Amino acid sequence: MTAAQIAASVIPKASGRDKAGTSVFGGLMLASLALAFLGLGAIIWDFTSDGLSVVTWDFITKFPSRVIPENSGINSAIWGTIWLMVICAVLVIPIGVMTAVYLEEYAEKDRWYNRMIEINIQNLSAVPSVVYGILGLAFIVRGPLSLGPVLAAGGITLALLVLPVVIIVAREAIRAVPPSIREGSLALGATQWQTIWKQVLPGSIAGISTGVILALSRAIGETAPLLVIGAAVSPRFNPTGLDSAFTALPIQILAWTQDPDREFISRAAGAIVVLMAILLIMNSVAIWLRNRYEQKW
Amino acid sequence: MPEKTETATEHVPAAAASALPAAHAKPKRPAQTIFDVRDVDVHYGTHKAVTGINLALPHGQITALIGPSGCGKSTFIRCLNRMNDLIPSARVDGQIIYHGQDLYAPDIDPVQVRKRIGMVFQKPNPFPKSIYDNIAFGPRLLGMKGSMDDIVEQALRRGALWDEVKDRLKTNAFGMSGGQQQRLCIARALATDPDVLLMDEPCSALDPISTGRIEDLMLELKETYSIVIVTHNMQQAARVSDMTAFFTVQLGDNEQRTGYVVEYAATDKIFTNPDDPRTEEYVTGKVG
């Protein structure tokens, strides 16, 4: 036997079958990736080709008009979306983070009520958004709170909608802080609360804020719950406070797409461009935050 | 023989043993005791992890806890600063008398205990902060008076780290080597001015050179602090400690492993002339 033959007998060449399997599987993966990108590309192409030319400073600063498409803008929708996002953030950040801290740091995991809370949160995150809209309508707009179809009601409803997601993400971020950090802090005579406030939360802030931004970007894209609780259609005024009637970008988009006038439909495409730009910016900030501040343990 | 033995060699030191009276077969109680451990049992749920611990750990000396894996050394050392309280199912029975007080008396606040008794862990666990903030964390919690810069410098000097890091105090502690991180953790524990330092296998994640540095440091620190160290490394116990407790494990019903102390005596005696054949088998490497 030559040296080459010996080598070949020790490390046999890959069989044809193995090679074929590898390339078929690789091809399938590439194909699914391409399909996803094609879909995304088609959507972006569809609304930008129609809507990009619509987006001008006038479009952003004008109120919607029911009669003249060229004079119709998204000023009230943008302000409504900003208001909703702020209300939602103010509610969801403290409640979500505190719940996550309780579940991760204080709750005894084998107690039945803690397990129930946990399962409930998992399930709530999968509840369709329109159901939250009905909840908002029954308990916030009417019923016990009776706020009417105002900004506060919209913000609270969206906060309820994304709260489970924020809790789940915050818990993951808190869990990623290794127990050795908690031990180190407690061994120095820190109380549990000092340990949470000075070690655990700073160590998980990147994960928590990334999750919050992604949750908020989901909230501002929601149409169904706002529709159910009764957002205004094409209002020609901006919200002035928590008790104002309001609209939001997705509601404005929906209103325009339902108009028989072709011109209004291209207005909708323009509003989609703006909404997508806001979402892209928010997601980029989330990615940047994660890369910049994520703690490698 | 000088007080400090050469730490790099693996000879059994005669060091501090000469300063002690001859060891007795039974756990003896030296005049100066920092922890008087009486009949301590630790349970995790229904599992008895260690049982019947009676030890008088000496003040101003280094006590080593040795023994095979799973014999409850770490469980026991965590009783000394009430770290076991963090495990909900853990229960400690018996008494640990520290400065005349039972650490497990109902009116004792574990947080206050931990402020007096520092701890260093197996794996270096610096906080994801600057070197300076790592050291300053404890003193800030305690609201220690005086210049924080001075407190940090003093702690780093005591941790034998000052010269290596004085120019980069504001850089992240994660950029340090493993050995430096562990000395930072020691310095961090010293910054709050405890009188005891508990070390749970502090060198098991370190290379021999870093280990040697930490052993030198321990010998310096025992001038000021009482030190209890858990170690898997018998040479280390022989090199640095004055007293040694040998733990082992018995298998009970349902294969439950329960740790207990076989022999507690001057290190010199444990390594050269132990009373119990099980100790001898372990320290000579026949078992374990």
C-alpha cells in the first residue's frame, strides 16, 4: 500500500450520498431565504413605487382631507401615533420591568400562583390584538373606566397588548445576568433590593430596552384594537391631551385604502412609507442598543 | 523555618504549626476562636447535606477545608456568612458563634453578617463595571467615610493589585486576566474592612502562577484577617493553612450523600501524622 492508500483507508472520502444530501439541504435553505426576501422586496416595491412620491413636507404637516387627495396629509395621524407610543411606554416600562423583577428575583417558582401567573403571561402574549381592543372597549372606553374613545384609552389598550411581550423579554434579560453577580453583591452586604437596583438591572438594561423598543414598534403598527375602541377617522386636528379624540397612522392608512378614489390609495401608500420608516428607525435603534450595551458575561 | 514558606514548592510546610500546641485527636478549641461551630447540620429540603460539624476556627489564621467532591465543604463555608439563606430550601441547624453571637439567632440580619464577613468565590465574579467601581461598590453600600479614592487604593494595595492597575482604574474589570480578576474580588471583599475572609476554592479556575500570587497574598492577609478556605488542592492546603479540617461523605438511605468532618487538627499533623486512617488515605492520594 502506498502512503496515499493508507491515508485513504484511515480517513475515507465522503460518500456521494452525503454530498448530495448536503447540497440538497443547502439548496432548500437558500430557496426559503430567497422566498422570504422576495416577499419583503415585493411589498417594499409595491408601496414605495406608489407612495414615495407622495411623501413631501406638505404631506407630513397637513391634516387629512376627505375631498381633495392632494391636500390630504398625515399630521394628526403622526401626532396620534407619537402620543400613543409615549403613553404606552410610560405604562409598560415600569409595570413590565417590575413584574419581570418579581417573577425572576422574588417569586418562589414552585408556588402554584406564580406558575399560574407565568402561564397566563405566556398565553396573553398570544392573544389576538382585536381581543385586546374588545377588552379596551368594554372596560376602558365604556364600563368601569368609561374614558370614552380618547388617547388615554388607546394608550392603555396598547400597553395591555404589549405588556406580556415586555415582561417576557425583560425576564430573559434579567435571567441572563449570572447568579455569580448576585452572589458577589450579596456577599458584600448588599440587600436584595440593592443588588437588583445596582447590579441586576444595570446588567440587563440593554436587553430590556431592546425588548421595549420592539414591543413599542409592534404597538404603533396595530390597527385592530384602535379600530375597535373607536379611533377617529381623518380628524383635522391634533390631540391636545390624554382626553382628546385621536387617530393613528395605521387607522389613517386603513381609511384611505377603503376610499374608492385611486388618489387616496396612493396617499395610503405614502403613509405606509412613513410608518415603515418609523419602524425601521426604531428597530435599528434597538439593534444598535443591543450591540453597543449588551453585556458579555 | 521562616514564618512564610516558599509557596511555589510542594513540600509540606512546617510553618505555623510550630506556633500551635500539639494537636489532639479531638477537635480542639484554641484560645482565640473566630467561629465556634457547634453541631451544625445543613438540609436542602429533605436532603441532609452536612451533619454534626463541630469546629473551632482560629482567629488570625488560615483554616483549610479539604475533602472529596460533594462532601459539603462549600455548603459549610456558606453557612459562615449566611449565604445559604439565598437557597430557599436550605435549613441550618446548630450554632455558629461569632464574637459571642450566634449567627443563626433569630434577631441576626444576614445582610449585616455579610458586611463583616467577606467572601471570595470559585470563579472570579467581577461586576461589569470599572475596576474602581468594583472596589467602591461595597464601601458605598456601607456609606464608608473618607475619600473613596483612598479606600479604593488601600483595598487594591491589600489585594496586591495596585501596581498592575493604578493606571487603568476606570477601565472595565472584564478586561483583566483571570488571576487579576480574582485578586480584584479579594480586594473588593477587603474594601469593606471585614474581619474574616471566606474563600471557596479561590484558585480552582486559575493557572499555577496566579495561584501562587493568591497564596502569597493569603499569607500576608492573615496578619489582619482570619481566613477560611475551601480547596480541592491538598498541596495548597498544606502550603498556606495553619489548621485543616478533613471532610468526607457518607452514603445514607436513598443514596443520599451527607458530608461530615473526619478530622480537624493542625495542618502539619493532618498531612504528616493524621489520627484517622481515612484522612491518611486521602492526603496520601490513595483515595479521592
